[in-house]
Amino acid sequence: MTLTRLLCPIDFSEASTDALEQAAALARRSGARLYALAVLPSISPFVEQMVAEATAVEGGAADDLRRWREQAEAQCRPIAASGLDVTLEVVEAHPAEAILDRVNRLGIDLVVMGTHGASGFRRLVLGSVTEKVLRRATCPVLTVPPRARDTHASTFSRVLAAVDFSPCSFKAVDAAAAMARESGGMLTLLHVLEWPWHDEATSAPEGVPPAQAAALQEYRRYLEQGAVDRLKAVADGLPAGTRATTAVRFGKAWVETLAAAEDARADLLVLGVIGRSAVSLGFFGSTANHVVRAATCPVLTIRS
């Protein structure tokens, strides 16, 4: 994945700080230009008054924007002191709209942002900015949870790519493989087969008659072998220099994806998501959204 322009929204939360450090590491490694965007949320005067009362903040909008700028400059100062050029913009606007506008206007290749923003009443009013950006951004988005493992690392050495054999998941595999090759790390290709029983491959599902249980076990083996063969074909087709392994799990897609990432101690999880249609929103809500919210490592979503 070629990176020339990175955008990192900041809001002074722990996840935002981790995301900025991750964005800086990626910018150093790729030579990309880093843009930091601090958005003072623009909300109605009525709500603004409630926020002021709830947070005991005095002063008008101009004071709020000045404080916001001071905090943003302080957050970016260590990055700039390390020798990396950071372009900081501080605006008052609706956060998600401001982020998406800069993605299109600046030709951003990757958005790097925290999964959890500022806490308290203001977040309650604004909702999840990260989720809105994930749903609508035209470029890949790297979400960084608070206290993500290896946040300060400049490379990803253990990359997990979820594969459902759709075109968008193959696009995610290409990006994941490139990142694994850059670090000399290992790529795991994971396919999850939906399976309603929490049983081992050799055990019979509880409450199922013996004949039907035997048929289910055979069907499970058939599904597993088919997935193994298809994953092997994907791995065999990767560019030279890609170190890859495969894994097949049974269960709910997002649950098993998170479990596989934990088991592999992955420091990057890569998902492909379909374009901005109603179908994609359903997919995002049921699978990718769960993964992004609960993952303990950064998650890269690649849109088809």
C-alpha cells in the first residue's frame, strides 16, 4: 500500500495520542506527509450551554478554540521535535464531516484515528466519529485502540487478514501482505466458517441424534478442507518474499476473528469492507464494527 499523505484526527484522548504516534511511525517509514486535524465540535448554543454547565468550562467559543489549539499544538510538539514535519489544522466544525472533507480535498491515502474519542457529555452528543468515518471514507482507515500493543513500533510483524473470498477481502490481503513483507513479518490468512455449535471437530453436537451428528461432523470436515484448500491457493498466489500461514476457525465471524488475533498476538488486523451501499452498512454493523470496537491491536479497513 503506497502512502504519500496521512491524516490523523486528534481530540487529546488516550486513543488519539496513540493514533498520532502510530501515524508518525508510519509517516517516517513511508516518507509520507502527515496532517493532524483537531476539530472543536460545532454544536447548537443550547447544547453548548449544557456542555459548559456539565464540565464547568467558562468563556465563549473563541476561548474554546484557543484552548483547543493550544492542546493540539502541545500534542503535536513531541512529534515535530523528533524531526517529522506535521501540518496541523485546528477548526470548529462537525468532526466527521471535517475529517471526510480533508480526506477528499487533500487526497489522503490513509486515515489513522483512535477508536474511542473524548469522554463525557460532548461525546454523548456527537456520537461515534470514528464509526462515521469508517462508514464513509473513500480511503483505508487504520483505527488504533487505547493502549494498543506495539503502538510505537514502526512496523507490523504479525499481521492477520480476514478472508471471506470476496473481492474486497482479496484487496485487504494484498495490503496486509505488503505490510508484512515490509517488516519481514508473518501474515496469517484467516477464514471463519459460520457454525452454530461450540464443539470440537471430533465431538458430536449436544442433543443431536447419532446419525445426524455423524453427518454434521462429515459436513464440517468437508467445509474445513474446502476452506483450507482455498486459503492455500490465496497464499500460493502472494508475491515472492511473503511469509504466510493459514487458519480456519468455526463460529461467529467477529468473535473468532478477535480470538484468532489474540491467539496470534497480532499487531495488525486487516479487514476488507464493501463500498458505501446499504449492504455494506449491514456488513459493517454486524462484523467490522464489532472487530474495530473490541480489538486490542490496530485494525486496517480496506474499502473495495
